[in-house]
Amino acid sequence: MNRFHKQKSLFSHMRLLLPLFVFCIMFLLLLEGLSSVSSAAAREEASRLRDSVLQGAVQCYALEGFYPEDLAYLQEHYGISYNTDKYVVSYEVIGSNLMPDVTVIPLYGREEGT
């Protein structure tokens, strides 16, 4: 029997494990990158929703002379719509002649339809 047989076997296992290890590292980096892009897109979508609600409120003020009392008025008369499974929109009126405070809260981790 060859006395170097064990060393060759260990070396051949290392040759197989190294590419697997590198693949796993690359895969984890890819997942992290996708997660980062997804988070940035969700923040941008929430920002656009907030801007849309504020734009509708300003348009209402320009056309009717007052800011709407609630979000339902904007939804009914100015076409504001959003996915209630993904976001909660806080629309707080300070006065009919003062810009409302709008906050958009993303609902992370909830499945659609629940």
C-alpha cells in the first residue's frame, strides 16, 4: 500500500471543498445585494406614495381653497390609491389652511392578502 495515499485523499477533498466554499460565499454576497436593492426600492416607493398624497392635498387646496379633512376625500376626489396590505398612511390635519402631516409606514413582513 502506498504510504502517501491518505495525503492524496485529503488533498483531493480540499480541492473539492474550496470551490464549494467560494460558491457559498458568492451566493451569500448575492443575497445580501438583492436584499439591499429590495430595501432601497421599498423606501423609494414609500417616499413616492407620501409625495403623491401631499401633491393631492396641495391640488385640493389650490382648486377648492382648503386641505382635505381626511385621506378618504383624496382617494374619492383626487384618485389617490395605494396598497393597504403594504402601507399605512397617517394623514393628520392641523387646520383647513395648513398643510397636513403625512407619514407613510411600510408594513414589512406581512404577506399579501392577510
